[in-house]
Amino acid sequence: MNAHSRTGAAEALSGSLPKIQEVRPGAASGIEHHEITNCRGTGAPVAVRCIDYSCDRFQVEQVTDVADFLGRHRPAWATVRWINIDGLTDMGVIRAFAEKYNLHPLAVEDVIHVPQRPKAEDYPTAEKLQARLFVVARMLSLIGDRLHTEQVSFFLGHSTLLTFQETQGDVWDTVRQRIAIAGSRLRRNDASFLLYALLDAIVDQCFPILECYSDRLEELEEIVLQNPTSDIMQRIHALKRELLLLRRGAWPMREVINSLQREPHECMSEVTRTYLRDVYDHSVQIIDLLETFRELANGLTETYMSGLSIRMNEIMKVLTIMGTIFIPLTFLAGVYGMNMKMPEYEWGGSYPVFWVVCIATAVGMLAWFKRRGWV
Amino acid sequence: MNAHSRTGAAEALSGSLPKIQEVRPGAASGIEHHEITNCRGTGAPVAVRCIDYSCDRFQVEQVTDVADFLGRHRPAWATVRWINIDGLTDMGVIRAFAEKYNLHPLAVEDVIHVPQRPKAEDYPTAEKLQARLFVVARMLSLIGDRLHTEQVSFFLGHSTLLTFQETQGDVWDTVRQRIAIAGSRLRRNDASFLLYALLDAIVDQCFPILECYSDRLEELEEIVLQNPTSDIMQRIHALKRELLLLRRGAWPMREVINSLQREPHECMSEVTRTYLRDVYDHSVQIIDLLETFRELANGLTETYMSGLSIRMNEIMKVLTIMGTIFIPLTFLAGVYGMNMKMPEYEWGGSYPVFWVVCIATAVGMLAWFKRRGWV
Amino acid sequence: MNAHSRTGAAEALSGSLPKIQEVRPGAASGIEHHEITNCRGTGAPVAVRCIDYSCDRFQVEQVTDVADFLGRHRPAWATVRWINIDGLTDMGVIRAFAEKYNLHPLAVEDVIHVPQRPKAEDYPTAEKLQARLFVVARMLSLIGDRLHTEQVSFFLGHSTLLTFQETQGDVWDTVRQRIAIAGSRLRRNDASFLLYALLDAIVDQCFPILECYSDRLEELEEIVLQNPTSDIMQRIHALKRELLLLRRGAWPMREVINSLQREPHECMSEVTRTYLRDVYDHSVQIIDLLETFRELANGLTETYMSGLSIRMNEIMKVLTIMGTIFIPLTFLAGVYGMNMKMPEYEWGGSYPVFWVVCIATAVGMLAWFKRRGWV
Amino acid sequence: MNAHSRTGAAEALSGSLPKIQEVRPGAASGIEHHEITNCRGTGAPVAVRCIDYSCDRFQVEQVTDVADFLGRHRPAWATVRWINIDGLTDMGVIRAFAEKYNLHPLAVEDVIHVPQRPKAEDYPTAEKLQARLFVVARMLSLIGDRLHTEQVSFFLGHSTLLTFQETQGDVWDTVRQRIAIAGSRLRRNDASFLLYALLDAIVDQCFPILECYSDRLEELEEIVLQNPTSDIMQRIHALKRELLLLRRGAWPMREVINSLQREPHECMSEVTRTYLRDVYDHSVQIIDLLETFRELANGLTETYMSGLSIRMNEIMKVLTIMGTIFIPLTFLAGVYGMNMKMPEYEWGGSYPVFWVVCIATAVGMLAWFKRRGWV
Amino acid sequence: MNAHSRTGAAEALSGSLPKIQEVRPGAASGIEHHEITNCRGTGAPVAVRCIDYSCDRFQVEQVTDVADFLGRHRPAWATVRWINIDGLTDMGVIRAFAEKYNLHPLAVEDVIHVPQRPKAEDYPTAEKLQARLFVVARMLSLIGDRLHTEQVSFFLGHSTLLTFQETQGDVWDTVRQRIAIAGSRLRRNDASFLLYALLDAIVDQCFPILECYSDRLEELEEIVLQNPTSDIMQRIHALKRELLLLRRGAWPMREVINSLQREPHECMSEVTRTYLRDVYDHSVQIIDLLETFRELANGLTETYMSGLSIRMNEIMKVLTIMGTIFIPLTFLAGVYGMNMKMPEYEWGGSYPVFWVVCIATAVGMLAWFKRRGWV
């Protein structure tokens, strides 16, 4: 599995190793605006959607001509502007936004070179226009039975939020509905509150995913305890690997939200930070559950392996009992099948005596096994 | 096992995975007062009990008409008012209290969406009436042989304590008796001391539960060391899982009590914080015991598995000894059962010689086994 | 094993789970002086001994009438008074001391409800008479071959030290002898130095106990490496469990001594804190040794288990070699024992040829085993 | 394998233990300039290359006469001078640079005695000329299929960077190309930015190496799950050992970069420290991946071992079923091959009855196995 | 193994448990000067050597009459005096130095009661003469193939260093040679630099010891992977135990050097602290290597155990294949050896048919095994 075969936009965690970002070692880190080139195929179109809102007005625009859009002023009544860019394939669009909002080269690089570890960074500059706070998050969702993961990058300015997603489709539909409701808490607050709402949606999306793992864990446990099949170990292995990868994403998410909630930042309102405590609690709960699941899965392996040993013991006991009883008797029968001259052949009572000896031996053996607790 | 089948109010920890709170991802976090709707069945009635007391007076009121109750002023003599709400099914009641005491939306959400991780939060506002300190705790109790767990939420104001329980029935009867005793330490102190007394009752309730696990552990140990049965591994597995879940609840409880005891808060008196040190000591002791139990349970598994191996070794030894002695002899007997012409058949002494050879071989084998320490 | 069967004063750690303190959940924490009732049997008498000393005078009093003793003033020349109470059975005596020295209710509770986790607490009050610093320690001693553990509680005032022991008999005889020596370092120092000397005696008592475990570990190691018996695993299990319980006591002791040594306290002299560093070093050394012993015991288990596997491999090899050589030969012998008409029966040379085939097969098999490294 | 056989300049991590630096215990630490002697063979020549650049000018010099080079002044227009020394065999060259730039004796010792643990040290002195910041890093690269590791030492002054490599050949070719581009970010910045660029190249070089391990891990996983070969365990063992050694290098690298990024230093510009955050993120990601790989490799071992046990169980089941069915029947056949007088021989129907008994026994046995879940 | 049998001065770590210091519990800690008695045999003589040096003068004196020596003044030109006492058997000598240099009783106790955990302590007093800084270190050396360990105690004053060793012979010969060189760095610096040089020699002595363990590890690895012998497990066990004991000594050494290097102390010069950073780096490297070795040894055990399992599987496969093929055939041969009347005996073609059946069965079985991957 090399880097190129893994460049599908939404990667299924199930059954694959963690993606590794592609870097050209020694190449300049940080992508200057003029260096943004169309290094990826431009097949998939990029969808740009701009939502402007204030407490009492609200307007959605599906941007088709980016240059024209960036040339226009934002409506004076809008307190918050949210621009969402779906798809990282058209570098021209990304360059236009990077120039307009003066995005930092290192941040632009992190947007383009996915996957990055979730993080929150502050790029201070003197200029007003620049989006100051840069956040990278990992958005998980279940599509059918498969887990899809996608990087989302946020640039938060004083009244603007830019979001870049790898592909179309996200977990924010309910947030958009809430924006559409006049006077809702979202509409009454600033851009940082919108950032909070989006992060909250991403984190809360993990609960149904955990439900799904909880179900699988329970099913596996039932199988292990009642009727272990031979592929169970591979299923536990797969589950553990997925939990490991999930956890690898969950820990840095927790750190990001914790740093956002703890460190005051010019673009973050007090209200937002109070609400982020709630997201933080949820992310702690998710890690807690993940760790519990991992320990349960480990316990399952252990229980399964000990079940195997118990079963093996039983199998060997049966073989040993059968063998130990019949091997000497077979020998005896063999002896009296010999074609030598024996006194026993002459004596008429030897056949009944043979059977008596056989039965006595078997019973004695069984008694001895019983005493050892084998029967 | 999906979320819905687990909404029974009291969940038995035994034999089930940790409950996961139900969230609608992307929905607004924090429940505004007007948003509290009757989202749950209203079958079970909600019991509201208000206890007012000062050092020398004391009065209990079983509230039936919540609106009327909240409209009345509290008696002037009362230094502390404790309102306990049993049941989260009637949203009208919760909304009434949330409005009256100006509870923070995020706190109300945590009350309704159980289970939350135990935590202590401070929601500062300018208004006087608001209950300031919000505490979520987990109340464990043994009903018969099963462990029941329930979330309790506390709102502490300057002279008021609100408690929300999931179901009726709790571990606070002795606390209520102590309130009824004029001049008791509880009556002489403020509302934060009542919070302490309730938390103390919740934490101390763990000791009899640990007693019960200690008994199970001892029983299992006796079985493992003396007479292992085949379902022992499943019983150890169950015990370990329950200890894991208990521990998952105990750690955040310890953190909560530690933060309450350490950080000064306007609503917490000095006396209360001194007494909370005692609760903290107990919670540390509980975690200590839990960890010791977990290590003992792990040691038990290990000992059991090694016992299996020892047993297997013995079984195989017996089979090998029997097989190794009789397999060559059986071959020999087979040879002399052949219908070929052999000189041995002619010679009269061959039968006694055969027996001598057999016995010599067996004795030689046994001597060799003895030297290897197998017999 | 329930709490009541474990109330023997000195509990043998060997072969038993950790003791759990008895609490009545919901009951008031902290025992007010008037609440101290004779809740335990008063069978065993309580021995109270008071030692007064200054640098040049010294006097021991075996107290029989507690009330009279507490009524008298202490001699003016005495710089330090040490009152030792052996036995927690007579609540009247405990109440008398609690009232006289104004002991904090929570501390009194910890004295009576054994076992507590070792701890050091400061109960600040305005009153002069009160013993300020409260320390709980765990005293271990070897009585014959068994480990006895007992809780000791210390109340340190400016010139007074109160000690409560569960039973008579302690590890402090040499300390008492040193007090009797005029001008000894103990006599020249204050009450906190006496506390140090007593804690030092308790901690140093662990070294001979560790010697004893070191001997057991060595014995077990010799057995495992040279001549494993079948009960070895149970002995290792027992050793590991005892080390686990010892360690459970050692860690909080270390914390207690560390906090005493680090945090300045009005009742602790500088000299005492310098000497406590030595006790702290010893407690660190003890934990170090315990952890090393635990790792060695774990390594022992592993080595034993691998020894079992090696042995099993050898056993199976022998069986397989025997079986593999003789099973085909036995078949061959069986064939020529058949009562069918065969050309071989006619031919005279078939018997020698049979033996040649048998020996050739056996030799060929052995050569093959040799090549695989089985013989 | 002693130290001398391992002094090859580039050590292949694969299949070898960590290199240990050679020290003469008791010898003076820190190598004074006059003590630098030609303690190593001088076979391999040392290549010295000096690059001077400013924003608009740029010049490379391949130094052949070191003394002459160090005697000349640097061009006035050069804002940054980077001197790279490839090879540690010619002590005369090292001594010349140590004297010229007044390198600290302890730093010189660390340059010569490889391998050192990666570290960043500041040697403050009064003199202007001295290179102040000393950084040791570990450069990994893949040459064909083998991993090569080499120590790189950096001395950073105000406008000078000295780098010492163990051998020729490095991962910095793209950095040199970027220096050659007039106006590039590298050319516009100071010497510390060059240090950043070189460290960035070293850290980014790990990603393709991790790719390679990811591929091996995946291949091993496929083998384990589908068709385990007998050398798989050795291959997993080798992989785990290499990951262990990689991780041993990665952790101190992370610490070094973290300390460079966090602690302000006179020679480090603000811009460089901002960019170092990016290198730090990458080093955290690398450690993250390494730990994930290690856990996956551990899981692989576990899965493989459990696969073995399952296979063993199956093998034993087959043997037991065959044995248990045929051993009693063989005994029976043996009985009727005896040469005694038996009533059964007389009766004509005994042969069919024999077969009926045999088939009935076999069918009964199989039914019993079926019930136990063995068939 | 009790304490007395282990009092040999140099203890071989190989094959023995950690030494435990001998204490008389309850006895006074700290040994006053007049209490130092000749508690040990005085058989071995004590060697005292005094070295005085300044930058340009230097003088060694082998002290025979301690009283006389301590009575004389030190030469005025001497900037540093180093007194080394070899052997702890003559308490008179120790008492003389303790009185002369006013050593703290607790420090004297630590010198005499070996082994102590490595530590650095400061005993502040008003008196000028007293040696202020007390350091305990553990000196390891290889004598032939065995590891010897010995406690070294240092007392550092402003211009004096006292060192106490358990036995004669140490790792400081090269240090003494460096002192003899006029103008060497040692001669130019103060007493704390001498302390540094001695500690550096002790720490660097660990590298050849680690080399030796590296060789053993490699040898064991080769054996495990290529040709496992039956005592391999015991050798790995021994290696792991020794690494455990080494590590037990290495961690506190690191702490000691770290605290010396970090905390400014009146007797330590700035230069010394800069050089101690180098010793600290080495001690970190040693711990790093030890941990790596421990992990490698653990990996070795695991690989060995899995190798055993693989071998067992193969053995069982062979037995099962042989058994499964021949057991039914032997039964068949047994049947036709019965002395009943059978139609098959009459028919002439039964013998060839028998062989056809046998061969067909065997081939069928082998095909089935092939399909299962057993052959």
C-alpha cells in the first residue's frame, strides 16, 4: 500500500493502516500564495458556499465565480460570514482565498497536505484582514457500515469563518438549519460561536459511531462466551485496530478543544469558551469510552484464548482416557493373538478370564482418572 | 444493544457495556428554558420534596403543585432550602425550576441527557438568584445482588440546594434523619455542608459494594486454587468487566471531589471544604481498593491459566508414558501374530522369553521416565 | 469474608484480601465528642502510658484512672509529654482524651474506623490546647512467620504527642530505651522529634520484613529453575499478592513522610524535618525494593510458564517419535497377521525381510527426526 | 559484536543492536582544541563546502585548503555562511574549525564521539565569534532497502551555521537547490532559518521511511491473517526491533525541536521559531505513527499466536476423533484375533454382528463429538 | 540468603537479589561522632590517601597516622585537597574524619550502612569547616566477567573533597593521572570540578558494561533465532534480572546528577555545573540503552515462546498425520486377522483389494491434509 493508492478522498479506516501525509523531504515547508499550483487532478469540482447572517437577517450564496465573489464587499448588516469550501482539487480557488484573507503559508500547506494531526494554531500578524486562528479537525462519519474520515480546516477571523473540507457532504446540516432560524442562539452570537457549533457537531458525531462499536463488541462477546467460531480472532483483531485508529484521532481532538477552551484568544468570545467546555466534556467522555472499549476488547482476547486452552485440555483428556484404557488392552489382545504355543490356549477358562481382566483394568483406570478429577 | 433498549432508568452494570448518552449530532448544545419539551414519556410521576431548615426549625413539604410552590416565598427563618426532584420524565417541572433558579442551558442539558461523566462546573452570571455551582455525580447502590447506577445532579446556590435524580429511591435516608435532629452539625451549617453530606453518603455507599466484590473475588480465588470449574474464566471475565466499569465511574468522582475541596468557591464554606477532605480520602481509598482488586483479578487469571498448563502437562505425561511403553510391545505382539513361518514358533521357550522382553522394556522405559522426572 | 469476621485486631496479610473500613453510608462523618459511644466490645482493657521528659528529667506513668490523670497538670519541667493509648475498645477513654485535647471529630472518626489510608492532616483552630497535626500510619511487624499490620494514629501538639494503637505491643521499645538515656538526642529535642523517632522505627521495621520476602523469592527462584513442583504457582501467586498488599501500604506512607518533610508546620522543628529526610529516603528505598521484588516475581512466573512449555514440547516429542516409528510397523505386523491367502506366507524369506523393512523404516524415521532437530 | 566492529560510518539499523559510544572512563570529558588528535584513520578524505548567501547574492566554495579558507574574511555582502564538513576522520580540519569558531570542548567531544543522543545545548561565553547554539540530530535515510543513520552536529552563531556529518551524502540536496533560488524564503532569512530548513529536511525524511514500514506491516498482516509461514515470527520480531530503535531516535528529536521552538534564544529569529512549530508538529506525527505501528505489530503477534493455538486445537481434535473411534475398535478386532477357544468363533453370525457393533460405536462417538461441537 | 551472608564488600549482581541495608529498627538514626564504634571486623586495613594540588603544585600523601595528619595544617598553596578513604572497617578513622570535618550524623550513618540509594543532600550549618554537600553514588565495574558494585560517598566542602569507598580499587586511576598533569583542566579548577571528574568516571564506566550486555543480548538473540537450546530461557531470565538491577541503580544516579546540575549550590562552580550537563547526558543515554535492552530481552522471550509453539504445532502435525493414516488401516488389518469365518477369506482377490483400499485411504487422507495446509 503506497501513498498513491491511498489518496481517495474519504478513507475507510476499517482494514487499513493510518494514512501518512505525502511530503517531499527537503522541500520548502509553508506554501506561499504564488506557489499554490494545481498539483492535484482537477476532475472534481469545488463547491463554495457563503452564508452571511446577523441576528435578524440571513442569506446563503452558492458561489460560482470566486473572483467576482471575493471582489464584492460583504453586506454591511452581516455580523458573521461563513465560507465553506468543499474539495481541495482546484488550487486556483484555494489561492484566491489565501490571498484575499492573507492565510499563513504554513497553514495553507496543512490544508492541502492531508492528513494532518488535529491542532489549533495562532498566526499573529499586523494585518487586520487575516484570519488569525487556524484549527485542524478530523470529521468522522458512518456511511452505511464504513467509517469515513476527512480533514476539516478552519480559519477564524473577527467576523469570518473559513472552512475547507476534503469532499462534499458533511455532518453540519443541522447547524445550517439552526442558522436559518431567526433569533436562535447561533444567530445572536459571533463567528467563534459558529466555530464552536461546528466542532460540537463533529465531536457529537462520534457517539453514534461508538454505539456501533459497542454493538460489535457485544456481539463478539456473545460469540466468544457462547459459541466461538474460528474467525473470531480476526474480527477481534480488526475491532482492536479500528479502536486504536479512532483513539489516535480522539486524543489530539481533545487537546485542541482543551487549548481553545482554556487559552483566551482575541477572536474567541467568553460565551464560546463556556460552551466549548461542554464540547471538551464530550471529547473526554469519548476517550473514556474508547479506552474502556479497548480494555474490554483486550479482556475478550484473553477470555477467548483461555477458552481455547480449556477446550484443548478437554480434548486431550478424552484422547488420553481412551488411549490409556485401550492401549494396554490392545496389547493384551495382541499377545493372545500370537501364534506361539501358550498354556493359556489349552485352558478353557482363559477367554472369560481375559474379559474379566480387561474390564477390571478399564474400571481401575476410570477410578484413577476420577480421583484425579479427569472424568 | 442500541441506545433505546438501554433507557431503563436504573441500569444494571452487571453484564452490560457502558451506557452512551444519546445526542443528536449538530443539534444545539445547551437547552434553553423554552426548548425544554416533554421529549420523554410522562408515565412515571415526578416527586418533588422540599426541606427547609435552620438550626432550630425544620419543615418538610411534599410538593404537588410546582407552580404554586415556586410562587410562594421561602420562610424567613430557613437558612437552607433543599429541593429534591425524583424523576426526569416531566419536563414541565424541570422547566419551572430552570426558569425560577435561572439554571444555565448547558447544565440543564447535562441533567436531562444521562449519563454524563461526573464533573463540577461553575456558571458565573450577574444575577443573584441563580444556582452557581453545578455538580454531576454517579450514585451506586446494591438492589439485591445487582448494581444500580443513577446520575444525580446538584445545583448549589448561597442558601439553596437543588438535586435531580433519575428515579425515586436513594441512599440519603440517614441524611434526612440527621436533618430532623435539632442542633445536629448539619442543621448548624449552610447549604454547602448539605451538599457535602449528600456526596459523603454517595461515596460511602461504595464500601459495601466493594465488600461484595471482595467476597466474590475471594470465592473465585478459592475455586481457582482448589477446584477450578470450566465456567470460572467467564466469571473472572465478568468480575473484571464490572471492576473496569466501577473504576470508570470512580476516577472522575475523585476528581470532582478534589476540585470542590481545593478550589475556593463563593458558595462553599471553609468548614465544608475541611469535611470534603474526608470524602476525598474515602474516594482515594475506593480507587485504591478497586485497583488492588483489578490486579488481584488479573493475577487470578494468570494463576488459572498456568494451572491449566500444569494440568495439560500432566495429562500429556500420562498419555505419553502409556503410549511409549505399550506401543512397541503391541508391535512385538503383532509380529508374533503373523502367519509367516518363524523359527520362534518352533522353539518352546519363546512365550516366556516374550514376557521377559515385555517386562524388561516396560521397566526400562519407566526408569528412563523416572530419570527425566516424569513419573 | 465479610467485615465482621475480619475485625480481629491484628490482621494477617498473608492469604487475605485488603480490609475495608466499616462505614454506615449516610451517617454523619466526623464523630463529635458526645457521640463517642462504646460501640465495640469492652473486653480488652486499654493501656494508657504517659512519658514526660525534658533534657535532664524523665518520668513514666502507667495511667489507671484516666479522669484523675487528665485532671492533674503536667509537671512544669517536662518539655515533652507522650501519651500512648493501646487499644480502641474503651470509648470512654478515647472520649476523655478527645475532649481534653479538643481533637477534631473527623480525626477521631479516623482513629476509630480502622483501617484508614496513611495520611497527614492539619486541623487548624483558634484554641491553644488542641493537638494540631494528625498523622495516620500503618505499623507492620513479623510475629513468627506471619505479617501483622496495625493502624497507629498520632496527634502532635506543641509539646505533646498522643498515639493511638489498635493493640498492645509495638515496635517502639528501642525508642523508649533511648528516651530513658539522659542527654540523648531525643531528650534534647521537642515533641516533633519524638514523632520522627516513632515514624522512623515504623519505617525501618520494613527492612527485616523485606529480608524475609527476599529469602522467599530466592527460594522460589531456585525451585523454579531447578526442580519445579506443582504447587509452585500457588506459592508465587501468594507472594505476589502479599507484595501487592505491602506496596499498597508503602506508597501512601511515602507520601505522608514526604509531605511532613516538605511542608513547614508550626509544630515541626527544622531539625525534625532534616531528620525526616532520612526516613523519606528509607521509604523510597522500600518502595524501590518492593517494585523490584514484584518485577522479579513476574519474571519468575514467566520463566516457570516457559519451562512448562519446554517440558511439554519434550514430552510431545517423545510420544511423537515413538508413535511415528511404531504405528506404521504395527500396521505392517497386523497385515501379515491376516488370515487371507497371501503369496508372502508361502515364501520362506518373508520373515527376515519383514524385520529388515521394520529396522530400515525405524532408522529412516530417526534420521529424519535427527535432521529436524527432534532427537 | 564489540564497539570496534561497529565503527562503520553508516550503520544499518536492521538486524543490529543500538550503537554505544566509545568512552575511555575516567578520561577527561570535553576535548580541548590542542587535544584533538588524529585518533581515527585518515583514509577517507574530508569534504568541506562553504555556501555564502544574502538575499540577492550567492556563492558556493568547495574548500580544499582549510587553513587558507579560515584565514580569509567572509565577503561583506554575505548575510549567512553555511560551512558543511563531511567526514570526521581528519582531526586537523576539526581542530582548525574548533579554534577558529571557539567551539566548546564538550561540544567538540560530542561531535567526535558518535553516536550521541539528539540534544540542543547553549554554551554561553563572552566572546563574539563563538558559535553559541549546539544541536545534535540524527539523520535517517533509506539506501536501497536498508536504513542508514548518521549523526549531524550543528553549531549556530549569529550569521554562521557549521554542520558536521559522519559521512558524505545527505538529505539536503533540495535545500541547496532552494538556496540557489534568488529571493526564496531561505535567502530572505537568517542563519537560524537555514538551521530550521535542514532540521525540517531531516524530520520529513522520516515519512517515506514510515511508508516503507507501513508497507511491511501490511504485508505481514496479510500473511498472518491468510497464510502464516513459519518464519513470520522472526520477521515480526525484526520489524518490532527496528520500530523500537527508530522510536528511540524519534523521542529525543521531538524534545530537541520542542526546546528550540519554545525557548527564545538570541540566535533564533521569531520567524524561525514559528516555522519550527511546523517541524515539531511533524515530529509529533512521526512518534504518533511509530507508536501506532508498534501497537499494530504487537497486535499482530497476538493474533498470530492465537492463530497457532486455534490450529493446534484443530489438529488435536482430528487426532482425538480418529483415535477415539478406532482405538476401541482395534481392541475389539484384536480380541477376535486371539487364538483362544471362543463361543463367538462357532457362531456363524458373529462377523456381521462385529461390523454392526463397529459401525454403531463409530456413529455413537461421532454423535457425541457433534454434541460437544468438535465436528 | 540473609543479610549476613551478603556482607562481602563487593557484591556480584549476577545471580543475587538486591542487597538490603541492615538497620536496627527503632535505633537512633544518625550516628553521633562519639557513637561510632568498631562494629565491624577490623581485619582489612583502611587506606587513606590525600592529594593536595593547585594549578602549579601537586603532592600525594599516603596517610598512615590519621591523628597526626588531621593535626597538621594543609599547605597554604593548595587550592584543593582530596582525601580518599578506602575501606569502612576502621571506625576510629571514620570518627576522626567525622569530628575534624564536622560531618552530619545522618550522613555518617549513610556512609557506614551500605547500600544506600544514590542521593545528594545538603546539610546546612553555621560552621565553616563542615563539608556541606553530601553525595552517595554507586560505582560499578567489571572484574573479569562479574559485575562488582560498591558505594562511594562524597563530602564536598569549599576546597576539600572527602571520598569514602567500601573497598580498595576503583575506576579513578585516569583521574589521578590527569591531576598529576600540571595545568590540566582539573588542576585549574576547584574542588567541585574534582567531584565532577570522579562522577564522570563512575558514569562512563557503565558504557563498557553495557557493551558487555549488548554482546550477551546479541548472542542470545542468535541462539533464539537459529538454534534454541533448552537452557536459553534461564539465560534470558538471568540477563533480564541483571538489567533490572542495573536499571535500579541507574535511575537514582540520573536524579542525583540532575539535581547537582540544576540547583545552584555555594560549593559548586558554574563551570562544574556546565560540565555536569555532559555527565547528565551520559546518564540519560545509559538509561535509554538499558530500557532498550530490556525491551529487546522481552521481545526475545516472546519470540522464543512463539518459536516453541510453532515447533509444538509441527510435532503434533506429524503425529496426527501418522496416527490418522495408520490407525484406521491397523484396525482394518486387525479385522482380517480375526479368527471368525468370513466370506473375504474364501475369495482369492481379497488380499490385493485390501492393499488397494489401504493405499487409497492413505492417499485420500494426505490429500485432505494438503487441502488444510498441514503437509
